[in-house]
Amino acid sequence: MNLNQITIPSLDLTKSIPFYQKLGLELIVKALPHYARFSCPVGNATFSIHKVAELQKGEGILIYFECEALDEKVADLIEKGIEFDERPTDKPWLWREARLKDGDGNQLILFKGGENRINPPWKIKT
């Protein structure tokens, strides 16, 4: 099994699409006003947004995008006007992360996990 796609909700795709393009995703399907899909610049995963009448309450989901050159990516996005809730920070789980929200409040984490993404020191041995 392979993860193909994540779909998140949005109240207004005409605002969401430019945001995700600015992040570096490539728009591959534009079926306004209800749906848009992007391809990630690395790998084969896709990411989509769909129109909803109302956003979910509570914390929602966390969406992680791995960036090899995290600090440079964040600096580039800040120059493009993207606001971050947390700049790149080393975490106890051995990843470096930066946090932001899209216009609908969906929580995004740009991170660099390196070898620890799949093989942390506490990985279960099989």
C-alpha cells in the first residue's frame, strides 16, 4: 500500500489555490468551485482541496510536507508573504519543523526529518 493523496477542506478554493501554488505545489486539476488537486514537487503524492460549506471544529489534522532545505524554503516563503506560526525549530523527535496555517486554518508543518523520519532511534525492531 502507498499513500496517494490527502484531501483537505476549504471554504474558498479561489483563495486556497494560489496559497498552495506559492508553497510550491503544481496545480494539476482545477474543477472550480468544488475541487483542485496538486502534485508535490518531489515524489508521486498528490494533495487536494475540496469546497465545504462549513469547516470542522477543533484541532483538525496536521499535514506534513518534507523539505530537504527547510530553512531556505521557509526564508523563500517568508519573502513571498507567507506567515509562519513557528519558524524552523529542532524538535525532541529529531526533526526540524516550521508551522503555519492556510487561509482555512488547516495546520501545515514543513519539516526535515532526514534518516529519523523512517528510522528514529526508538524504531520498533522487527
